Amino acid sequence: MGIKLRLTIMNFLQLFIWGAWLITISVYWFNTNQWSGETFGAVFATLGFSSIIMPPLTGIIADRWINAEKLYGILQILYGISIYFVSRCSDAHSFYSWMFLAMLFYMPTISLNNAISYYILKNYTKYDVVKVFPNIRVWGTIGFILAMWVTNLSGNKGTPNQFIIASVAAIVLGLYSFTLPKCPPQNLTQKNASVIDMLGLNAFKLFLQKKMALFFFFSMFLGAALQLTNMYGDTFLSDFGKDPRYANSFVIRYSTIIMSISQISETLFILTIPFFLKKFGIKNVMLISMLAWVLRFGLFAFGDPASGLWMIVLSCVVYGMAFDFFNISGSLFIETNTDYSIRSSAQGLFMMMTNGFGAVAGSYISGYLIQKYFILPGGNKDWHHIWLIFAGYALVVAVLFSVSFRYKHDNLVTENLQH
């Protein structure tokens, strides 16, 4: 089996085990169990807290003490076990506890997946990483889409079975990862090393560089918006079913499949990233992503399952650009602007800022705002104004980024990525 195919399988399963429940958890939470919105914000914040704690820590471990592919496999198996127990929870408190544990194991695997892919491509092949990785990574999004369809079409989007699907696939991925080519530590301790060197904290020095500090800063602020439509999108569409005009709509019955258009769009936009990076550079690609988020939220604000269906569909199409252009381009930016000895750690820092501090803020603040200001009489949510607030936030971040981040991209794609 070739290297590209082996990495493709890893990336496919990496997001399959997330897509099985990430989009449909809101239906299970609100519609099946009728638990509170504020508590739901706390559950989604477990993704963020886990990303603050674990990716930098596991990145340091992979850089210094243990093969990355072995650490990755251990974490996936532990995630598979934990997410199974999520399916057994009957109350919000235990659900939160088990989900937090599952996320502690899962979230660092996202950055480890990137680090392993980059290392194997550079050390076991002669491929150009910037050109080849997006073609491999796109299969992760396909895995996410397939998981969403499996969950929806099997009738499990409102049941605990969605977590069991993820559990089985995660354990398979964990066992499979032990067969990957070896990815040994690259930052071994030297004689007379400083305390920072011994603890593997070198990557945190990146915050002393203005370019990198600004990159991480805006990663955090955009990270606050990255999971909002995953948190609320399926519930938003399902809530139209409360209106007699839309009760029998295809959109209501197959809301998860409608949402999967977003991930289908991802598969297309991932493949355009090398072109956009070379043509426009990292700053403009990230700025395009931020403006796409404004459209993503704004179109949701005015869409509906009838005359406004085109806006919901277009919002899902725009999502591919909004999500990919930031996440994949940001990951490649880290890979091409950091020393090889700290790249796993640096990828962990990127994850910490986006899916960590950013996601925690986005989860808690959105949950609070919705519960406090956007619950209508009768318990329905004012989705129109919720999405407009999110769109306004994304626009402010985009404007600030455009005037403050300075980066010349001349050598981004052609830079020599070998050690």
C-alpha cells in the first residue's frame, strides 16, 4: 500500500469519527433530551478546553519522547472508549464529564494528524507537501460527510448510537495508526540544555515574533466563530419544523444532509488551496476566509426552507471556503515558518489558539447570549438576530486583521521544506 493511500485512510477516519456526532449532537441535546442551551455551550466548550490543554502537551511529547504515530494511536483508542460511555449517559452532568474526557483524547489528534502527514511525506517520499497534502486532507472531509450521512440516513441523529458509530471507527483508526511509518522525536535533549529546552517549551518562543504572535492572536479570534454553525446549524434547520409552513419540508427531515453540503464544499475548496496560496498569499487567503464567515452567518440569517432555501444552500457552499482557507492554510503556514524541531509543538499551539481559547470563548459567550437575549416567548430561538450578531463579529475580526497583519508570501509555496 502506497504512502499517499495510507495517509488518505488516516485522514478519512480522523474526521469520520468526529462527523458521526459533531453536527447532530445538538439535535440529540435539544430535541431528544431537551437540556438547556447554556449547558450545551459548556459541552461544546470541552472541545476548546481540551485544545488548550492537550495539543501543546502532546506536541511536546511527540517532538521529544515518543513516536508521533504511536502517541496518535493511543489517543484514538482512548477517545473511542470514552465516546462510547458518552452514549450511555442519561443526564447532562455525566454527559459533560464523559465528553470532556473524550475531547481530551481526541482534540490533540487533529494537530498530530497534520504533523504525522507532513513528516511522512517529507521523509518517506519526494512529494511537495504544499501541493500534495490538500489532496490527502480532502479525504478527511469526505469521511466527515459520509459519517453525517450514515448518522442521518440510519435514523440515529437524535439517538446515542451516533457516539457508538464514532467509538468503533476510532478504535479501528487507533489500531491502524500503529502500522504507519515511524515518526520519531525530532527535538532530543542536548547536553547543558536549558530548562525550557528540557521541558520542550521552545515553541512558545514563537509568541516573541511579531508575525507569529499576530497569527496566533487572530487564530484565537476567528476560532471563536469556527464551531458556531456546527453547534447550532442542525438545530437551526430543525427548528423550522415548528412552523406549519415548513413542517413537512425535505430540509427538516434531512437537515443533516443539507448541512453536509458544507463539508462537500470543503472537498472542493481544499483542492484550490495551493493555487490561492501561490496567487494571493497567506494573508489574503486568511482574509478571504474571514469574509466568507460573514457570508456564512449572514445568509443563514435570511434563509428559510422555502423561498430562502437558496441562501441556506449558498451559506453551506461558502462554508467550504470559510473553514478550509483558514485551517489548512494556517497549518501550512506553521509548517513553512517554523523550525522542524518544534513543528509538532507549533501545530499544537495553532490548535490551542483556534479550537482552544477561541472555541471556549465562542461556546460560552454564544450560549450565554442566546439564552439571555435571543429566546422568544414560548422558548423558540430568534435565529435571525443570532446569525446577524455572529456575522457582525466576523466582519470586525476581518477588518482588524486586514490592517494589522503584515506578511510577504513570495516564498510560501516554493520554500524548501526539507530539513
